[in-house]
Amino acid sequence: MKIKLVALVLLGLMSGTAVAQEPKVTSLMSKDLPENPGREALMITVEHAPGGSSAIHRHNAHAFVYVLEGSVVMQLKGGQQVTLTPGQTFYEGPGDVHVVDRNASGTQPAKFLVLLIKDKGRPGARARTVTVTATQVHER
């Protein structure tokens, strides 16, 4: 019984956090790149609520980030965390895994512009799948 209770509490915490922290993504425009057949540019804005973040993901694209409002913390797998403020930029390559993408503030929103150069028709981002399993705890 205790195992089920712990598993349910963990599941509730994980699902509640995921729902509360989803960023608002707005597509601004997309444009075919005729000089690069099969490629397109996609421009989006991403807005994080105070304390908000994105799940670990990759873009399978060149992603050019420009901070518009607030401050954001970014980190690529194998890289250092950086905190960016309005006017600062960040780059992700097609093979990079974005492990940290969060609002640096718990009280102010953050917003950034992203220009993606990607294969036409492919999604702009792909979430990494994380599998969580419960292990039994034996009380002695």
C-alpha cells in the first residue's frame, strides 16, 4: 500500500509540474527557402510564465534565439548554463539537446523570439521521452 501511495504522490507532482510550466508558443510566420529546396524558416515566440520551463527537447533545426522580455536560463547537453536578458542571443544546432530552457524569475514572465531553419514539414521541436518507473521499496 505504501508503494502505491508513494507512486501516486510522485505521479501527481510530476503531472502537476508539467501542466503548470508549459510555455506558450506562438507561430509568427513560415517561409519556404527556394534556394535550399526542402528547407523552410519558421519564426515563433515562446513565453514562459513566472517559474515556467520547457521539457528537455531538440529542434532538429538551426535555432536562433533572441530574448525580448525578462530573463531565461538556457543550457545544451554538455554545455554550461547561461542566463540571458533582453537583447541577448542563443544558438542551438540541429544535433543539440536543449536540457534547460526556463524562466530565471519566479515573479516575472519571460519571452523570446526563435528563428528555426529546418526541413520543410518537420516539427519545429521534438520532446525527449523520459520514462519513469517506480521501484519497490522494502521496509525492514
